[in-house]
Amino acid sequence: MKNKKIALSITTALILGFISITGAGSLSAVQVNVSPANTDTRNVQPISRSSASRPTMVAGEILVKFKNTLSANNVSELVYGMGGSVEKKIGNHNLRVVTLPANMSVQQAVSNFAADSNVVHAQPNYLYYPSLVPNDAEYDQVWGLNNAGQTIDTGSYPINNPGSAGSDMDAELAWDIITDCSAIVVAVIDTSINYTHEDLASNMWAGGAGFDFVDNDDDPMATDGQIHGTHVAGTIGARGNNGAGTTGVCWQVQIMALRVLGPNGGSTTEVIQAIEFAADNGAHVINMSLGGAGGFDPLFSDSITYARDRDVVVVVAAGNGDVNGIGIDTDAAGNAIYPCNFTQDNLVCVAALDQAYSLADFSNTGTTSVDVGAPGTNVLSTWPGTTVSESFASDWLQAGSGWGITSACARITGSPAALYNPANDWCNTPSSTYANDSDATMYKNFNLDGVLAAELTVLGIIETESDLDSVRIYADAAGGNPNTTVPLFDFSGAGQGRIALSLATCLTSTCTVGVRLTSDALNADAGAAFFNMEIQRVENNSIVYQSINGTSMASPNVAGIAALVRAYNPQYNYLDTVNAILAGGQNTPALASTTTTGMAANAMGSLSFINPPTGVSATSP
């Protein structure tokens, strides 16, 4: 909520007296710490977990909106005349994805098309990278709904765990009034959602229907194994009072699953289609736990307006900080994160609070861009399936030589188990190098039979002779040495970070995953190490729950409150709902000088908020 929305909140106060993805050849998402004693002997470049370190736009294509007077043939001829080709049409706005020739930059193409009188708008295709008490078994671990000062057993955020009793959204008070939001549709625009999860299946819109704008099909559960969307959906609407797992802010609700994020994030193209789909198919609330730092995106902004014009509240995440994961001021020059920094009055941007209602250290803020705070650390919610953590203790096979395994790699902070090359010894001898003329693969079998999807994630540190030596990751459904298949990951040079790869082609009992280092006859470099390897399984009727952190986890708490408010007040429009969230919040010192309202979202306060009457005048007798 931006400046014009602040004015509404102040007016209300005077009247009433009160007021939460990577691909081949890239490393990203988290910074890996190498122990200080050895870092000065390496030239490994840290890779940021900030979106600023990732590509900000799709290479080789742009989005062009043509005048409505142009026919499809006219558009094709114009694009062809500028050296491009039409990839596809988006929506009903004469908007096209235009593929560029190899010798034309995105910036030059935007300039060329924008200068044509038949073009309304041209831009890059930006990239965006989520006191009635229920009987649910893990409810006492959902501190944002009822904070009793409990310790979150699965929590990974160490600050204020346990937290402060009473620092929560007063959900139990709100549930004395309403728990049932089943008349409300909340669109989750995110990664895929495991709509078969025991706590989600009965709360899915149209029985799990939705759309996958990444793969362009009507099944929003992809085979990439990503967890984000499932977790976000559960925070909004895990089935309440069913004796299983957790509960969402709404015990019953309709979750519309719209996939726009794949392993490499998502682009303007997918996001705007999803927003329009949601608005055109009855969504009352949209949650987008995503963001990008590529710059102001007019087409994305227009889609927020499109949703507003169809009476949809849009709740978004503030973002998770800079290259070191420390929150930034998104109002400062160069720090804008979209969609948070858009200014439409149907949009609410959410910061993350910890269990003592202090600002989470990773959370972005902004006195004109970020509106409210909500629980965003150690948030327990639905998980798509079991996570297989690899200890590197057994069953790894080697083709060639050069790889080693250790249960404790001293060179990496925390001394995790690791797979590394050179074997003598990357972990303890920083001056060593891998062998010339090397071709060595380490691989292991993983049983993925019967799972719906799977994703491999691993932290890697790589330093090879750039463009000559390389490290690759493979997977083979048939088993054995997988290095004859097309690599899932291929990297040459120096970098470190988190690698995330879909195992969609390897869902068998004989799936093998392998890492391979190849080198030429001339120079050699420091080598590679892999650690914290996991395979995330997506399982039918999952009964798994997990705690994670982020403004992505805070945003769906507020989306859930928006659904409660709209269910309780069916006559409310988007602005009434937004005003109730902002004016019904709880004054929170940590947010006083960091958000537009200084408040944490509060379910009971939002339900208690009364919009001032309109169209009423008083006359003297």
C-alpha cells in the first residue's frame, strides 16, 4: 500500500479512533561460506542469494504490444521486417512475444520497436524468481496463529526461537467469528502445488484445477519437485480441524493453483497470464510470493491494474535482502523490488517478522512500498513430500579417478559431508589441483519409483579452467554411469552457490545421479566440491510438513486474512478489504519506521475494522 493508501488509513483513524531457481550452467540463490583460513588462496566468486545476482530478463526476446488496428498478418510482417519472429500471442491485448535475431540485443530491439508508430509499448520480458482451536496434530507449531512462546522444533531461523507469547495474528480470536472462507477463491501464483497433499486436497479450487503457464498445460503440478507453492498454499488454506497436520488462516477456502515459476524462475509472460487468468476466473485474492529486481515492468503493472478493475486484492512479498541476505530499503535508489514497489491501491506488500515480532534480518522494508509485517520465520506448512538428504556415506561408484568423499570437509564452514575433486585433498590442501586429461564421474542410484515429481538440490563450489575444463551433473533413468545422457548442469569457470535441477526424466527405481569433471592436457585449477545434497520428492497424498523462512512465508498469512475478511463481509470490495488489513493491524515497534503503516497484520483486528459509511450526510434539526 503506497502513499494514496496511507491517506485512506489516516482518514479512517481520525473517524474511528483506531486503525516470503537455477538451471544449466548457473549457480545461484545462496552464498556458500568457505572457512576463512583458506579463502585467501582461492578465487571462488560468491554467488548471491539476492534476485539481483540472477538474470533480470529473458535473453533473445522482448514483449511488444501492437495497436489493435493491426491484423495478425500485419504484426508478423512488421516483426519480420525488423529481423524478428513472433513466438506467440499473449492474452487479448495484441501483445506478442518476439524472438530476436542473434545479432540484436534486447535493449536495441526495445528501442527499434518502440519507435514504430504501430507499437503501443515494447519492453524486456522480465524475470521473477512465497479462541476456537483446531485439532490439527501440528497446530501448536504454527506460532503465527497462536504464539505461546513455544520452540519451533523444525525451525532453522535461530533468532527469537522461542519467541514472545502473544506475538501473533490473533487468529484464534478471529476463528471465534469465522473459519470458513469456502466462498472465497485465493489464487496462488507461484511454483507448482502438490494438490494431493492431505491438508490441501479438499481446499483446492475445482478439485485441483488451475493452470501451468510454464509448461502451458492445465495441470498446475509439474514434475520439477519444487516446494515453494505447496508451502505457501498451506499457510493460506491447509484444511483446519481435520485432525491432520497444520491449519491455514482459513480452515476452508478455494486455492487456485497457477504455476509461473520453474527451476529458472518465471518471466513477465507467465506472470501476467496468470494474473489475468485469476481475475477472469473468479479469484477474490491473489498471493504472489515472488519478486524481481529488473526494473519497472509496465506490463506487469498493467496486470495488477487489470486485477484491481475486477475487484481482486493482490498480496505480495517484500523480498529477502541483498547479496548477503540482509534486508534492504526498497525505497532507496536502485533497490526497487517488483511487484512490491508497484503503487496500485489493491496491492499489499508484506515484510517478515520473527517469533518476537522483531523484523527478520533478511526482510526488505520501505516506508512507501512495504505495508505491513506478518510471521515469516520458522513457518510450518504443507510440504510436497519427503526430502532425501544425502550423507555421501555409501553406494557411490566412480568411473575414472579423482573424486573423493569425506564425512567432514574442514574447508567448508560447518564441516559438512562432501564429494570433492581432487581427492588429495580439496578439503584440506587448498593448493592442490585436479589432474590434467581427467574424465571422472561419481554416481549413485536413487529409487524415485512412484513419485509424482522430484528435484535435486546441492551446494557447490567450483573452480575450473574457464571454457576448457568443466563440471557437469547428469541423471539417467536406466541406471549405471549417467554421463552418456544430456547433462542437467554444465559449468566452466569459478562460482559457488545452490544448484537446483528437475529430475522429471528420472522417476524410476533405477535413477542414477552423477557428477563429472573433465579437463584438457594443459592447465588445471582448484576443482570442485558438492555438499548438502538433497532430493525433494513430490508424493501422492503427502503427509509431510516443514518449516522455512522468508517474506514468501509472510505474504500468504496476509492473503489468508484477506480471504477471512472477504468471507465475513461479502459486500466488501477490494479497497474495503485492503483498508481492513491496514487499519486493523497491530502497532509493532519494529515496523514503525520501516513500513507504510507501522503495523503487523492482525486477523481479529481486520475483522473488527468497520469501514466508514459513504454517501451519508448529517443535517441539523
